[in-house]
Amino acid sequence: MTFIISAIGTSLSYQWYKDNAVLLGQTGGSLALNNVSNVNAGIYSVVVSGACGKAITNSAILTINALTMASPLQNAFVNPGQNVTFSTTGSGSGTLTYIWKKNGTIIPTATGNR
């Protein structure tokens, strides 16, 4: 994840912040975050100062989506002619959708969690 600021002026300097705290050593025109996780979520801002002496601040919010996960399926043993139901519980960010497969082939009508 990289934040990039584009500024025009002379003698520009930059200082990056996270949640109003100075990010030490982050004084360039971009801020790179590697291997982001929940601890990186927050409000990032940069103050750009130039020769005119008037500092300008820009901000952006970084939101970290929760990992999408599903509970494991349980094996089932039934006799021919009996019904069987497989179910799972999904979790994560946003709207979850379900795609069921049998032997690697999508079952078009199976779109719920069971």
C-alpha cells in the first residue's frame, strides 16, 4: 500500500502522520506500508511545506478489510435415496457470496450457505 502526494512549488518538504502522530523518518513524497494488517488502519495525513511558508495538509483513511473465511464442511455418510445437507458459515468484510462445487464443477443453483 502506497500513499503518494503530488505537490507543486519550491523548496518542498513533507511530513507524514498517522492518527495525528508523526511518522518518524517519513519525509518523502510517498509513504509505503508493507504487509498491512489491522494495526495499520487509521487516518494518514501529510503536511507539505514550501518556500511560501504556508503548509497544506491532505488526509486519507486506510480501512483494512477482514479476511474472508468459512467454517469447515463436515463429512456425511448416507444411504442411497436419503437427503444430505452441507452447510458453512462465512465471515469477512462486505457482502459474502457462496459458490458450491461438486467435483470441481460449480452447482449453479447452490448460492446460499447450505
